[in-house]
Amino acid sequence: MVITCVEDLQRLARRRVPRMFYDYADSGSWTESTYRANSQDLASIGLRQRVMVDMDNRSLESTMLGQKVSMPVALAPTGLTGMQHADGEILAARAAAKFGVPFTLSTMSICSIEDIAENSPDPFWFQLYVMRDHDFIERLIDRAKAAECSALVLTADLQIIGQRHKDVINGLTVPPNPNVRTVLDLATKWRWCYNMLKTRRRTFGNIAGHVKGVDDLTSLSNWTMTQFDPHLSWDDVKWIKDRWGGKLVIKGIMEPEDAESAVDAGADAIIVSNHGGRQLDGAASSIQALPDIVSAVGSRTEVHMDGGIRSGQDVLKAVALGAQGVYIGRAFLYGLGAMGEEGVTECLNIIQKEMDTTLALCGLRDIQQVDSNILRPGSYPTPSR
Ligand SMILES: Cc1cc2nc3c(=O)[nH]c(=O)nc-3n(C[C@H](O)[C@H](O)[C@H](O)COP(=O)(O)O)c2cc1C
């Protein structure tokens, strides 16, 4: 199959990844309206074609959190990535390191913090979910420190979990409840099964073996699902920040008031994110929310964005509206599910090439020059106040 765009990787991933895990990625909560809006609203923004300008020597280089990046795109934290492809987090981290972009490891990953540190060349970022068991969280932060992670990404929008209907239908519940259909489907995914048999990494690597009394899959699943701490508040950021002592990013900000609180709490960056449409169905798309947040706190902190990014053009549109960088979730997962490490690299290549060509056709040579002048007037969201 010839791969021309991220959607091609998605089609290949759908063929190769067991349905329950493919669906886990390709789904949003309830009616999926926010999930759809994330990419639809990006698609509806138009660009201005410019001509007769020197387009030689272009650069997409930028920084995120003061770190040099070959383009302003990071890999988003995604749970169960090692189920899209065996050893998925290691493969994605390696692809990101070779490309010169940050990789963010989820708390709910299959490969552990230590696995990534041992098997990938560059420092990576670690995403933290706060659990009721604060001792466990403190140890987790210490492990991320010991692994020399260069940023901690605190996710604020998943203390209660939104329902994705496909997961219920497929039995991707806690504990897992596979049905006849999911088992039969697994039998057709021989490549995935073969790779999975070769690895020992098939459980939540950051948790298994680190909590007393939690050793089999059922106790692990139950522990995990009852642990997300619904009490998490801005006051908690202080102890997390003190314990961590490094760069702190707060993820899941959709409203200017929360952006202000995040800055007051000492965030070095915030991520405008609705969790890829997987939490509050009916929330605005991320690109709609971005301008108000940039206008509220953009002079005081770095503003990043994720949600719906499927192309290099999408990245440029977010940068034009004030994002210092973006994260890709599903786009890299589709690459991973389709072709492992090579697929993640292909995804990054596609995005980079699309971004580079678009930059040139909009009449610019350096991503640092990008602002809302590249967008067609009237087609993009503006600050409401
Ligand atoms: C399969 C999947 C698992 C995810 N798991 C996590 C997670 O463990 N932690 C987290 O902070 N965000 C998680 N997210 C949200 C992503 O970090 C990111 O916000 C979202 O994927 C961005 O939207 P996009 O997929 O359209 O790029 C997950 C998203 C997906 C698709």
C-alpha cells in the first residue's frame, strides 16, 4: 500500500491492529461531537496563497519548553500504546528521538519509564495522572526524575473517565471482558499477535510491581480504575511541583480562567486540550479554544495545543493562532499500528513535508514568521474578549 498521508496510515492500522485497540484509539466520548470538531474546525480554516517570494532555505526549527525541536510537534502521551504494536512506546520514543521531537510517556503506558530510559537515546517527557495513593505518585515522580525525564506533564482533565461506547462494545473495560467477536478478530491479526508473543511487555509497566498487593491483571485493572483522584485541585500542583523540581506542563486546559490558575500555580507551559474529544463531549474544539487562552496567558507562559492534528497544515494553523507547539496523538498511533517504528517516522515525515510545502506556498521561509497573516480572514477563530 502506498502511503501518502496520515489517513493512509490510519487505513493500514485499521487492518493490522486488533479491533478493540484500533477502536480504543479511533474514538471519542458519547456522541463523539468534540472528537469530530477537533479536526473539522482545523479543516475549515483557510490559507492565503502568496507568490513571487524567495522560498529557498526554509526552516521549521523551533523550541518547546526551551528545548530545540526540528519542528514544533511532540508525541502526545497515550495510554496502552504498547497494545497498538508490541513495545510501542519504545518504538515511538526512538522514532521521535531520531526526528528531533519530544516523546511523552503516559502513566498508563505498557512499557515502563525505565524501559524507555534504557532503550531510547534522548530524554523524554513524562505524563502524570494523579492517583489517590500519593505515596505511589511520589515514587512515580522520583522514578521519572531518576530516568532524567526533561519535563513533567500533569494531566488535569481525566479524574473522572468519559465513556467511549466502542470500548464497552469491544469489552475493553476494567477488568477486560473480551467477547467472541474480539477473540475471532484477534485471530486475523497474525502480525500483531506474533510481535506480541515476542515481547514480555503486556501490562501497565509503570504500575505492575510498584503497588503492594497488585500483581495480576484483574487486581491491576481494578486498582487503576479506582485510583484516579477526584479531589485533585490547584493546591495539589504545589507538592507535585516541589517534588518534581523541573519543568512542569499542565494539560487539559480549555478555558481562560483555568489557564490563569495554571499560570498562577507555576506551570511552565499549558496544553490546550480536550483529551482528543475523549472526556467532555460538547466541549469546544481545541483550535476554537486556543485564541482566547493565548490572549489571556500567552505573554506569561508557553501555550501548546493538541486535538485533531492530522497534517502539517494543521500544525501551521495552530502555530498561526499562537501555539508554540502541538502534540499528535492518534496520528502517531496510526503510524505505529500500521508499521511500528517505521510508521511513526513516516507519520513525522509526512507532517514535516506538508508543513514545509505549505510554509513556502504561504510565502514564508521560517516557521518563526508564521502568524495569523497566513490564514484567510473570516475563516479562523479570534479571541472573544
Ligand atoms: C488512545 C489514546 C490514549 C490516550 N491516553 C492518554 C493518557 O494516558 N494521558 C493523557 O494525558 N492523554 C491521553 N490521551 C490524550 C492525548 O494525549 C491527546 O490529548 C489527544 O490524543 C490529542 O488528540 P489527537 O489524538 O486528535 O491528536 C490519549 C489519547 C488517545 C487517542
